[in-house]
Amino acid sequence: MLGAGCGNDEEPSAERFCGEIAENTEALTNPQLTDADDIEALLDLYREIGDLAPLSVEDDWNQLVSAYETASTVVIGDQESEQAALTAIYSSEQSAAEVEAWLLANCAVDIGPVLTIVPQGPATITVPPPTTTATTAP
């Protein structure tokens, strides 16, 4: 869990945010969930680290927390709750990619790979070369 002194009364801090991510990378990216208490503890970790998030990454981090909170409410076999979780997770893909990029650029912390269904990042457009037609002189 979070290091000593970290709590809800902490101010946003890139240094602390990066430090907590680095310290908790394994718990964040490979959680060992066996029961509902483990899920709630993981959500608490995300929330507490989120309290330290600088403004430049705060909205994306909170989007991830919200998606995980929604996913934690799934009732297996209930299509409505399953669909709500899928929608939340899909809608947070861009935020996950943004958080990953921010952490690499600002913290030198790699939480990846972050897998997404829709490719994230700059669009690549391939334009075919112009075609030329051969003309013959009359």
C-alpha cells in the first residue's frame, strides 16, 4: 500500500505520485485478487495514489478509477451490469494510454504494455503515391 505519510490530506505532487506508482507498480498492474476485500483494497490504492496526481494526469487517472469502480460492481450473468463495466473500460482506453505515456515521460516508470482495443496515439494516414499515366506524342 501507500508509503508512510500518504493519505487523503496530501496535496497533488508529481514527485510523490511518481514515487507511489513506482513503489506500487506490481500491485497496480498485476493485482492478486481473491475476494471482494482485495478488490476494495485495490480501489483504495488507486484512489489514494490519485489524490497525489498532478493536474496534468489527474483527469485520466480518475477516469481509470471510475472504470475500475464500475467493473467492481459487476454481477456475473447480469447483462446490464456486465455491459456497464465493458462500456466503462472501453471508454477509459484513451486515459489508460495517456497515463502510461505520462508516467514514462515524467517518471520513467513503465506500467505497460497498456493494451487497448482501439489504437491510441496519433493517427497514421497512408496516402498512395500519385499515379502517372504515360502519354504518347501524336
